[in-house]
Amino acid sequence: MSFFRFLLVAMLLAPAAHAEAPRVATDIAPVHSLVGMVMSGVGTPDLIVSPGASPHGYALRPSQARNLQRADLVVWIGPELTPWLAKPMATLASDADQLELLEAPGTQVLPFRDMGGDGDHDGDHDGDGDGHGHEGGHDHDGIDPHVWLDPENAVAWLAVIADHLARIDPDNADLYHANAQAGQVELEQLQADLTAVLAGMQGKPIATLHDAFQYFEARFGLVSVGSVSLSDASDPGPAHLAQLRATLADKGVTCAFAEPQFDPGLLEAAIESRDIKIITLDPIGSQFEPGPGLYVDLLRDMGKAIAGCAE
């Protein structure tokens, strides 16, 4: 916690302590972290998608279903990221206030991008929870849901989260807004730090296992020239892998990014014997303890790992 944020919390904590904290459920750890920042000094939100699991397909546990059912507020990215969550939201959390961050004011969104254009992906699209499905299929013409990887979106969301919490818990409204403002200062500094750290990687071609990083790339001037899997983590076909191999050779890629949630075998196959460094990036933050500090920690860790490609 930054010193500025600590002072604000200390000033406002005493009069807010008597109020009962609202029950808040969140989808993924980065969102849980941002909500935790705003709720600091009041309570702790519940996390639905367990750390280390892929949000693209997930089997809801009974305890997580109960968290949804008793929630006063549910904060999630939206069905574009977790289509399997839409039905439980409608049945278990129908009485809760629901904040869909993809639709929140100030959210900057990017469309799915064509990382090969061959249409050659063989992903399971039946939403069966195997980590690769999207219920009802996906034509890849919609919005890329990995919006939390742009810290400017997180800055906007803190204010929106505070507004929603203040509406359902007016006794703690001042503390929510103070926490949001302090968090925004912290995230603006994070963005400045990452811009400096990543200066040496601007314009250099990279490749990824899963096309999940375009918001981070766009914010910090990185250039991805190819991905094994699309943004929804669908499996690639042979033609796509062949095209990716050719792209890696043609563009002179020297660094590729894997993720702990997915088997890197296909990325290793695409690289073959080329001298390409594979670095593991964790956009969900599974290696960090869930909590208010996770969001900043995961972006700093990503920035440091990517900067290592320039060495």
C-alpha cells in the first residue's frame, strides 16, 4: 500500500468500522485485487475463479456458488471472458448489483485481432469447462476481453467500483472514494514505471502462446507478430502453426511468451530449433497471493519479464 493511500485509510477507518461490510463477489484475481483496493478498511471481496485456473472455462465449486448467491455486488469482466459464468449470474445473483467492467464508463476496448487470418483453429467451443471452450461458439469478431492488462482501464474502474459500493453501502462511501483515488495515484505511477522499464522493447517483434496481451502491448508500444492460440484460447490447426513458424523466421522473433495456465508444447513446436527465448507471463497473477496488492505486482512482474527479452 502506498503511503498516501495508507494515510487516507487511517483517517477514514475509525468512523467506518461500525458498518457491516457488503458481500462482493469477483470473477478473476486481478479484478478481485482492484475491488480489494477500494474495500480496504471495510471488508474483503470473494474470488470466484481460483488462482491458477483459466477463466475461459471453469467448473464452479459449491463454495463459490454460495458466494455468488449471497453477494450484494458482483464485479466481473463480462461474458466475453467467462461465458460459463453468465448462467450462474442470472440464477444465483439475480438480486445482486452487477458491474460488468467491459461495459463500465471509461473502459477502452480492443477488438479481437487476426493473428494469422487462416481461420484454422480447432478449439472446443461447447463451453465444457476444459479451459478452451466458449459456450455457443465464437466468431472472433467481438471484443478482446483481456482488458485488465491496460492499467488505464484499471484507473477508470476504481472510480466505478467505488461508486457501486457507495450506493449499496453509503456509510462507507467516503472511504471507498478515498481508496479509489489513492489507488489511481498508485496505478498512474505504475504505468510511468512500466513505460520506462519497457522502453528497450518498443518495436521489437514478439510472439505469444495465447493472444491475451494486446492491451498491454498497445499501452507500452510492444509488437506481437503471431500467436499460437487466439484470445479465447481455442486450439490452433496445422495450417495456422505452419504460418506461425514462417512468421517467426521472417520477422526475426527472439522472444516468445508462454503462460502457466496453458501447456507450452504447441509454442515449443512452433519455435522448433530457432534461437527464441520462451518467457512465462502470468496475466491472471496465479503466482501471487490474492489481495489488494496483486494487480500492481502482476503488472510489474510482467514488465520485468518482458524487459528481460532485450538483454
